[in-house]
Amino acid sequence: MSACANSRISRNISSACWPSQERSVPVVAELEAWMRAERATLSRHNDVAKAMNYMLKRWDAFTRFLGDGRICITNNAAERALRGIAFGVSLRRGPSGANRMRRG
């Protein structure tokens, strides 16, 4: 594909995604402010605080979808792709060990 066509496609993706990105920016900013405020009230040993720390340390990666319309905020496509693989593996394995024990 030519560079010109790639440019056109990326522009179309960006313009198609812009309305949802435009709505997402203030929501994500509010989420970050809330998380930082709530995190300050929790003990560092609290499980929720640990989860918040994990996300806040990776905030740039989490918010990357706001600036790049090609990035999907969900992972539904990946999950659908893996479901077929996981389903195929479970069929080849046969009954699980727990089921075999009940039958025998």
C-alpha cells in the first residue's frame, strides 16, 4: 500500500474515532484525579491501593488510545481470537481430571 493511501486510512480512522475520543478525554482526566485523591487515603498495603498504583504507574500506556485512533480501548478482538484456540485445546484434552475421578 502506498504512503498516500496509508495516510488517507489513518486520517479516516482518526476522524472517525475523534468524537468518542473527545468525550473520553475529560472522563479519563476525572478518573485520574479521582484515583490519585482516593489513593492518597489508602494504606500502601491495601489491595485496592496496589491495583491503583499499578494503573497509575502505567497511565501513559492506559491513555494512549486518546491520542491514537487506531488503538481500541477494549480487547474484544484479541479475546475472540484466543477463544477459538482455547476451545480447540479443551476439546483435544478430553475430560478434566476432576471429571475423570468422578466417573471412576
